[in-house]
Amino acid sequence: MHVSCGQILAAFVALASVPSVVDAMPASMQSRSTIGQKPHRSSFLRRATASIFSRAASSSSTFTAVDYQNYAASSINAMQKTYYNATAGLWGSTDSKTKKFSGDWWNSANTLTMLANYYGKFPSTAPWMSDMFSTVLVNAPAFAFKGFLNDYYDDELWWCLAWIQVYDATQDQKYLDTAVSIYEDAKSVYGQTPCGGLWWDKSHSAVNTVETSLYLTASAKLANRLPHKKDSTGAGYYFAQALKAYAFLITNSTTTLDSNTHLFNDVYTYNQGIILSGLVELTWSTKDASYTTLATQIADSVIANLTTNGILVEKACEPGKCDNNAAQFKGVFTRNLAFLVRRANGVNADTLTRYKTFLQTNAKSIVNTDDDKDNMLGLVWSGGNSNPESLESTTSGLDTLVGAATVTA
């Protein structure tokens, strides 16, 4: 596919009908990497002692951090029992007839990130996660893709961010080393498209907002965890890359914080969510509040335009047209919004309170309206007669429950 600079720059100022920078890939095209084998369930799971959907417990208008944590723990246990395969080191599904396991590759990275977020805040409630992190590190690349590298740069960067989160939760250097190793594959080709940014894939078929936003966020996070590493010019090795990605996404494309640009109006919620943490990390390292100012503008636009009665909605496909990949997207936004609340400098108290309330409102709705008795979480957070659940919808809902738990005093 030929991509011209004109195409890219035009797409950067596209309206809501255009979901990404160039030749946006529909969610259904992102389902790529599954490799099968017979399942082997881990034995560390403990049964939840209470159902997340106890109406008596969930009817209260006030939830504490412990309430959100307990609901999350119940759903995590159910998710692990149903979807986790220790031999593969991945989450996925098992064919009922052949008993063959198929791992969901980039979705597993997001599941790992969510679990690391939980463990970082509530380690004593899930001591088994420490061993699970090690199992995933060893078994997932052996089962699927060596070194967590495949043909898609966005997949690789999801795994990079996952291992950064595991490092944050455990302070075990091997996880940060893994993130660094994965990152180098994307860095080696960054800026080699006709107009900069990062290719979606190694076949050079598309350039989208997502992978460059992931690159910005991974660069900014690594810069704050490895600040002493320098490039050949003496600049911060990762920080310089974060600024390059920022310039591509923001300075060279939007020029101003215009709410009509793609960062505010891409169809899918995760397009907005990914960059929030990267912008927060940039403010953390530079003390320049303009990065979090942009993050709050993006978040405010999502809350204003991609919600119904205060509940986040994947308006491009809910309730009946989202595939499993799209079912992952909302959690990416709420996870990164929670990170903004926890770590943002230069954000006023009223704004932080609004975001906390938004996370809590969505978490309560998930608890109160989902009718799955097995503690799985459905796609539609306002409930309804048809609310399919999957690994991706459960992980997405858990991102919101965990996020609410971590921002609630």
C-alpha cells in the first residue's frame, strides 16, 4: 500500500467519521494471533467467597475502595478459571470439541496489564499473581511469539506496556528488561513511514493513530523509569522518542488543541485512552502541565461524546456489533483515566473529582446491571437483555472496577 504525506496530514484533522490516521483498520481486522494446544488449567485459583452480583450488597449508593476491590477479585477469579491457560501463559478460549486452546495475543497483554494494576494496589489479596507473572513471561513467548515480537507493532507495544506495569507492581527488574527489549523493535523503525510515525505492521500496510500513541506512551513511561539512559546526542534515550511521537501526533498535525481533531473524535474509545498515560508521564518528567491539559481535554471530550447517561459506550458498535477486540476498548480508556487521576500534576481538584465520579459511576453500573451469575462482565455497562460476555469484555469491565478501587479513598 502506498501512503502519501498528504493522506496522513489530511487524516490528522479528520472529523468523527474517520477513526484513525490513515486507512483505519476496523476492530475485526485486529484479531490476528492464535495458536492452539490442549488446555492446562493452573491450580492456584481460589474460589470467590462472594458473588459480584449480590444485589443486597450492590444496592448501596456508596461504594468503598474495598467494595470495588472485592467485586474485582470475584470477577478476576472467575476470569482466571475460565480463560487462563498456564501452559500457554495466555488468556483465550478452548474449543469444546477438540479441547484445543487458542490464545488471544494482544488481549492477553491487556489482561496482564489489568492484573498488574490490581496487584500493585492490593498485593496481599492475590499473592498468586507473582508466580503468574513469571509464568506468563516464560510460557507466552514459547507458546506463541519469541520475545513477544510478531508482525504487528501495536501488539508488541501492548506487551511492552504490560511488562512496564508488572515492573511497577513488583519492582522486579526482569520485567522492565523485557519491556525494554520489546520496545527496541518498534524504535528501530520509528519514523520510517513517508511522513513519520510508526507503521501498524511489518508489511507496511497502514499507519494509524493507535501504534504511534502506544509508542509515545511506552517511550514516556520508560523515560521516567530509566531516566539516566542517553542517546548519542546526550538527550534522554526514551524521552527524545516520546517527544518525537508527540510532535508527530500533536504539533505537526493538530497545531492547536482543537476539539475537532482526530484525538478528540476517533470513533473508538481506546484511541483516546492510550495517549492519556503518555501525556501524564510527560508532565511528570518535565513539570510542564500543558501535556496534562491536553490529556484532560481529550478525556472531557470522551466523557461528553462517548457516553449515554454517564456510562461509557462504544458507540461505533454497541450493543450488538462489537467483536471481541472492540469489547476490549473501553477498559483501555478507563484504565488510563484512572492513571491520570492517580499521577497527574497540574490538574485541578474539581477535574480530578469529576473523573473519580465517572469511574465510580461506571463501576457501580457494571456491578448493578450485569446479570451473569458466574461473575463475568458483559460488553454493555448499562446492562440489558442481551449483554454478551467474553475475555475481552470481562477484562475491560475489570479495568473499570480496578480503576475505581484505586482512585477511591
